Amino acid sequence: MSANTYSVRRFTPERSALGKLFARDSVVRRMDWLLFFATLLLCFIGSLLVYSATRNRTGLTHGDQYYFLIRHVMNAGIGLALCIGAMAIGHHRMRTIVPFFYALSILGILAVLSPLGSTVNGAHSWIIIGGGFSVQPSEFVKISIIIGMAMVLSARVDAGDQVHPDHRRVTQSLALAALPVVIILLMPDLGSVMVLGAIVLGVLLASGASSRWVFGLIGTGIVGSILVWQLGILDKYQIDRFAAFANPALDPSGVGYNTSQARIAIGSGGLLGKGLFHGSQTTGQFVPEQQTDFVFSVAGEELGFVGAAFIVALIGLILWRACTIARNATDLYGTIVAAGVVAWFAFQSFENIGMTLGIMPVTGIPLPFVSYGGSSMFANFVAIGMLQSVKMQRPMSA
Amino acid sequence: MSNIPETGRTSRVTIRLVILQVLVFSLLLTLGGRLWYLQIRNGQEYDAKANSNHIQQVVTPAVRGSILDDRGVPIADNETLLVVSASRTDLLQQSDGGTAVLTRLAAVLGMKPQDVMDKVRLCDAHTPRPCWNGSPYQPIPITDKATTQQALQIMERREDFPGITAEPTAVRTYPSPDKANAAQVLGYLSPVTDKEVAASEKTSNPLLRSDQVGRSGLEATYDDELRGKAGVTTYQVDNLGRVIGKAGDTPATPGDNLVTSIDSKVQAVTEKELDAAMKAARTTYDPVTHENFKADSGAAVVMDNHTGQIVAMASEPTYDPNEWVGGISAKDYKALTDAKSNYPLLNRAIQGESAPGSTFKVVSTSAAIRAGYTEDGPYDCSSSFNIGSQVFHNDENESYGPISLARALEVSCDTVFYGISYDQWKKDGGTDPKHPKDWFYTTAHDFGLGAKTGIDIPGEVTGRVPDRQWKKDFWEENKDDWCATAKKHKNDKNPSLAVAIAIENCPDGYVLRAGDSVNYAIGQGDTLVTPVQMARIYAALGNGGTLYQPTIAKAVISPDGKTVTPIKPKAVGKLPDSKSTLKYINQALAGVVTEGTADWKFQGWPQDTIPLHAKTGTAEVSGKQSTSWFDTYTKDYTIVMTISQGGTGSGGSGEAVRRIYEAMYGIQKDGQKIDPKKGIMPKPVTALPKFSADGAAVSAQQAAFVTSATDQFANSPAGPQGGAPVPELAALTPTRTEKLLYGRKYT
């Protein structure tokens, strides 16, 4: 296949607007609606949960109970626009802007390390813009790495020169990922590093690179984490977090308090939950960071097992669609992009929900589409746009 | 390239994608499983945790039930006081943490600001009292002695006193109807300890940290019934403890009322007469010690013969039970537990032990008849009795010649009982016994001595029957000390009594000697009894031989007066005597009044209409003046009075006991005219008092009592809140040497 397969298409002017919309090869027909609606539904549930978690937090909302809800919906709206934008550009054309995007996100995370950056909850990963807005550049690094690595790994294969990416390509792609990972590790934003690790692993796996690379990467991850631990690169609060997820008593006032309160909230929800806005743990603000990292505890308490499992199922639906898109992609580039997003969303969701359930260490990463937070929301929607683009195999503006 | 399919995937990539998909979905399944584990399997546990997280309780204390006398007159009640309380939650919401409000409050109440602030701080390991031991959500009482004017000042200027309330609150009071004090019978309340709160957590009515519990007397025994159940209002609070909603409201259930057999009028007379007798004794010259009697303590029991119910129970020295209300001050507590005050908390009627003296002779008479000695004898009442070189004298060396057992009781002839007891001791094998019958000891046990009577107030002591087993145990326990003392002092020229006893007891102190045996028969020696044990024995003599378990409570009555749970008298034994023996002893004890040791105090007593039976006793105590005992009974009542260091039985208590009977039966001054209408209790009160719908006892006399009770309130002392928990006083037992010497008669 060559690049001109998806060159500009012309529509015949005779078609009506409606007819165009539902034409056999139109965007409406080709895009993955199940994925789209699952995403929107998740966003909708997320905004209810964010509202429930924040409407009483007068200390955060400055007296406006809709403060977070409005911003969350705005973020989702902007995210949706970015999603459509990504679909319009298309994942293939994105390759042309990736070097620029990659450089920008590297600059972003470097800026965080500079005095411009701010520390929130012990993680030095934000740039406060003002007006209540802040940017977390590491979210955009995820997209850069997926596209960048996919480009490097698939170029020769999609060109028909290689069956699988060779060592050289793999090395190049890993170097591409290593730079931001190291910078983020210095922030330190451990959660993002773990997500990036999962993305790199997913990308390598889907690229068909030699299994030695895959296992080698896993081995490096293990050795690396032991080294990080031993060399004292981790701060005290991070060690506490790691230890306290299993035993909240180790850090009862800090992260142990967080996890045990989140667990109480979720456990007390039972089968059907206490009803939206009726959770005592949520209303009483017993779970810190409940609108962001611990948003799942609102679902657990107020919507019960049924609601919480429904959210997990929605995420499952998105991942299933993404896996299908990866399988059905017409080129390796599309497969890798989709698989990278699968690894990203899967690990990030598992880590986020797992930490509220007490089976994963606490790291400050949001639940995709549900947690409050602009950067994360934007990046997630761009990823969905990329998935849709892979599904359609051509930009929609074409 | 043929090996690159149109989808852009090789089979390796396909397999890899399947692996990725399996990995992803196993992660999601893990989440689902963990969700099920937390929410379904352990959901209830977390629900309970969430509730304890956000639910806080405010407790409305239950009004404690009243303790009523046999006619429904309250002897422990609640009075309404103006209690000023502060809400910590409200105070803490003020910008200065409530300091300004508390300072203003202190000015209104006339207290020091620091004292007020100390009261509202929370107790912890490092905070000295006063401090608040209850829930921080509970209004904390600052004073229960606010005047109406102070309360108005606070409530009318609400804006100046946010978080402060002044409300009428029920506070325990002991109204002392007719000035009946009954302090040791009623007992007292004091704050619960953390341990008690923890121990009660699993019970149906757990204690709250702000609770008071009964520590002695009826308040302790019937604490569960009287306490009621506190009302609980639950509030939802947020993570900072701010109230965000009301979750539930259970109103308080008042405690049950307790009807007792105590008759406040008889109680008052008994207390008054005991006091009068002790005061009289203190003006009486003791020819033995050549000074007036000290009369340091005393007790009197009035018992209903037919039921064993206590009509009155007095113990001296006594105290005002209202001292405990609102927390006793350290000073008051020290005064109550000080040796100088001679331990007024002790109820001498059940905790005071002494040798019974000649009142024990009813037991000896019964034992002698059971052992086969005839009633008529005759037995020689000589002035003294010799065993070897030891001489045992009759009181004042009197002699009555050959007499019957009955006459020996009437005139309290010691030598008759010496003789019989010595004879029986020899029959039992003397110092080398073979299967001894020990009639005198067996009979004492059969009369219920040496064991608790089981009266329904705590702290009762057993007394002691110094039988062979006790001798042996006592020797085992003390032989090392005795032998050491004996060895140390073996060359003393004039050994002290303690040394002499040690030398004597070291080698064979376990042997029941002839001297022990004869002393024992007249109620001297190592025998110890309590007044309530003696009252029970004489009541049994009066009712045909039934030993009752003495009770003070008659019924538990629900606050609305509808549910009545009677506490039935319980017969627990029979005197071992035949009917004819009982009749014989009865007649002899009547003779004590008409022509025996008590006749001089009962001149003009209407013996025909109200036959009275009595036995006097004068127990000698080594190193102390003699203990006076006077045990009496009529058809219906038994009255036992004893005064430590009070002289002879009839001399010390004869008149006092007579006055009590006269008041009860309505016997007029000349002794011959009886007006039951003027008697305060001519017949035992068997019916329970009636209750009106609101649970108040309806009684004709009540109005009069309430007025007389009000002046008792006026000086009701109340210490600071939350006095230290008070350990129960152990009954005062004599020290070891004293134990041995107590009541022993060596002449």
C-alpha cells in the first residue's frame, strides 16, 4: 500500500447534505459509534460524580457548587472538539506534526521542571496558567510517544521493506520514549512514568518487534524500579504510598488515610449504592482528592457494585472497540497507534481504580474521561480521535 | 509483498494483539472481582465503618428511677436543677475557639474564667481533672447550681452566649423524708470508668462515658433497673466534625422505680434512737476502763419476721448521701474515707463484725438441746467455772444455783453454758477428738452464721464461726509468725498478751481447746457476726423457724407504673429446732423482758398485748470497751441494735429499742395505752404503693414529706463535675493480732 491510497476524495455536488452525511462511505457511516457513545456516557457519568464529590467542598469551589461541574463539562466539550480535530487531521497526517508536537511536549515537561512548574499533592507535574487552569504536559507526552514510536516502528514495515521492525528501529523508538520518561521521572511523577512504561510495552508488543525486546523491556522495568528504590531517587512520600496501599496503617494520616477512606466509601456502597448525592463518605468529604484521582470511590459509594461495575464495563467496551480497531487497521502504523491507546487506557484505568480499591499503590493519575482535569481530558479525547481515524482509515475532512 | 496481508498485520502481530487483549481484560476482571469482594462480600463491614465515620451521637441522659419506701415516699429521687452547659462544637466554630464566650459566662456565673475553660476541655492522658470525659458532641455541664436569674441572663442574651444553654435538668437527690438518712442502704453514684464503659459495650444497655453508676447500696445492686436507657440523637457529620444532617432520634427511657421495704418513718426513728443511744452511752461511765463509753460506731436493723424484709437499717457514723451528687469533691471524699471520720461509708449492719456476746446463747441453747441436754436440767449457775487452773467467771460473779436452760437464758448465766459446752467438748474427745459431733458449731452454721445472708446490697461480710476447720486454717496461716515471735521472745519475763498467745499457739494452735469451747458457747472468743445475721436469727425465732434471705427491695415498677415486678421474699433455710424447742426458747426470751436481764428497761411494757422477746449481749473486746448487743422480736418485727464500745446490751440499747417499738406500735408514754393509729407501722406493710398514670407514687403522706424534704435540698453539697472514680471500700477487718484477740475472754 502506498500513501496515495488515502489521497483526497471528491464528493459529487449533487448529493444533499443529509445524503452526504449518511453516504455509504461517509464519516457517519465509517466511524465507531459504539466507541463514541461509550466515551460520551463515561464523560456524563464522570461529570455527575465530579459534581457529587465537589458540591459540598466549599473550600475548593469558592462557594459555587457548580464550579467543578461547569469546568468538567467545558473540558469535555473542548476535548470533544479536539477529538473531532484529531479525526479531521487523521492519524496519518498527524505524523507530519508529530516532531513538532513531540518537541512541544518535551518543552512542556521541561518547563514543569523549571520554576514555572508547580507541585500538587507532592507531584511536581503541573504548570499553573492562572484563572483556575493548569496544564499537565505529561498527558500530551503520552500521545507524542504513541505516534512517534508508531512512526519509527511501522515506517519500514508499512513500506514493505521489513516484515517486522528491526533492532535499529526498535532502538530508535525506545530512545524516542526514553527522553520524556527520564524527564518525568525527575519531576517526579511516578504514575505517569508507569503509564508511559505500559504504553511503550503495548506499542512494542503490537509492532511485532522481537520478543526479546518485549521481555527485555519488562526486565529493565523491574531492574529499574529496584534501582530507583535502592538509589533513593524516590521521595519519602512515594515510598509511603507504595507501602500504604497494602497496609493503610503504615501511613494512617497520609496516603493510608486516603486509601482506607476510599475503601470504606466503596465497600459501604454495597450492591446498589447509597444513591447519587447520598453517600455519607462523599457528602462528608472523607475521601481527599475525590473529584480527581479518587473519583471512582464516589461511584462505588453512591452507585454501588452495579454502578461501579458498569463504569468498568464501559471502559471494557472502549478497550474492546480499540482492540478491534487495532486488529482491523489496514497498516501497522494504525495497529500500533490503536494498541498504544489500548495499553494507555487499560493500564491507567487499572492503576487508578486499583488504587482506590487498595490493590495498586497510590500514584496520582486520573481515571480517563471520569476524573476532573483538563489536560487528561484533552489527551484522552485526542486518543479517541486517533482511534476513530484508524477505524476510518482516512481523515474525515477528505 | 505476499507475506504482508492487506490488514497490515503479520500473524505475529495478530497473536500479540490477542495477548494484549487478554491482558487488558484480565485486568478489568481483576477490578470486577475486587469490587465484588469489597462491596458485596465485605459491604456490611465497610458500611458499619462508614457509619461510625460520619454518625455522631448526642446523648440525652435517662432520668434515673426513684427509690421509694414501702408507702411510695421517695428516698432517692431527682430534683430539677438549672444546668448550664456549653456545646464544644459551637464554641470551636467561633473565631477565638469560644474563649470570649466562656469568659463572659464565667462572669455571669461568678466563676473564674480558667475554671470554666478547664471544665470544657477534653480529658486525655495528659489532662488533669477537671476535664470532660464524655463525647465531644455532648453539651458539657459547667454548673448545676445556676440561679434562675443567671439562667435568664444567659438565655435572654443568646447572641452573647452562642453555644451556651441553661436548661432544667434532673439531678439525683436524696430527700431524706422525715430526716431518714439511710445513706449506706441507698448508696451513691459516681462517674463510670473507661473500663466499665468498655466492658458494657457488648451488653444490651451499654454505659455512656457521661453516665453515673451506683457504687454501693441499692443504687449499685439495682443499677441496671434504675438507670434507664439514654436517648440518642444521631447526627451526620463531615470529615471536620461539622453537623450536616440529623440521622436518627431515640428518646430516653427513664429508669424503673424501686419500691423498698424501708419505711422512712421507722428508718428515721431507728436512726434517731441509735444516735440517742450512742450519745447516751458517751455520758455513761465504764467501770472497766474508768472512762465514759466511746460508742464509736453502731448499727440497728428492723426486720419483718414474716418476710425477712428490712424495714429500717441504720449505721453510725453516717454521712449525707447528697455529698456525692454532681461529683464528690476531693476534700469531701477524703473526709468520708478518713480514719478520723471512722469510715461512714461502711454499712455496719452488714459490714460490721463483732463477737455476739450472750445474744449467741440462743444458738448454744438450741445446740445443747440437740446434743441431748434436757431443758429443765437443772444446771448449776455458780459464780465461776474452773478448767484446770483457768477460772471462768460469771458476769459480776453472780450465782443463781441450779436452774433450767430457760432461766439461764433469762439471766444470761455464763457458767451454765460453760458447763454444758465443756461437757460436750469432753464427749467429743477433748484435745484428741474422734469423730466429734461439734453440736455447738454445727448449730451455728445451721443458724446461718459464718456465711453471707445474701441481702440485696453489696459488700456484706460473712462473719466467722471458729470451728475446728477454721482453727486449723488459721494456725496454718499464722504458725510461722507465731513461732518466730515465740522464738524471739522466749526469754521475756513479762510477755505481752500477743507474745503469750504466740507462745501458746505456735506448737498446737490448731487444737480446739476447752477454753475455746467454753468461750465460744457464750458468744465470746473468735466468733464474729453481723447485725443482719443476728436479725435474721431472731426473726426466724419469731416466725416459727424460717430463715429468710433478707431483702430491701420489694418491687421494680416501670416508669408509667404499669409493669410491676415484685421481688419475692425467699426462704432459704429452717432453724434446726423442733417446734417445742422453739416454743421453749421463745418463752425464755419473753422472760428476759419480764424477769431477766432486760426487765429493768421494760417496766410497764404491754407484754400481754405485744409480747416482746429479747436477749441482751455484752461482748468483751480485748483492748476496747465492750460491745453492746440487744436482739429483740415481737410477733411481726425483729429489732437488733449493737453499739461498739457501748456498754451492756440492755444498758446501751434497751431504751432505744423500746422507743422504736413504741413509735411503731403507737404505745403511749405510760406504756399501757396503745393507739395503733398513732403508731407509724403497727402492722407490716404488705401492699405495694399505688401509682398514678404518670408513674408518681400516690400516697397520702407524700405531700407532707415533700415539704419537709425541701429544707434538705438547701444545703445539698455538690462538688465539681467528674470526681475521681471511687474504689469500693473493703469492709474493715481487724488487723491480724486484733483478729485473734477480738472478743477473747481471758481471766
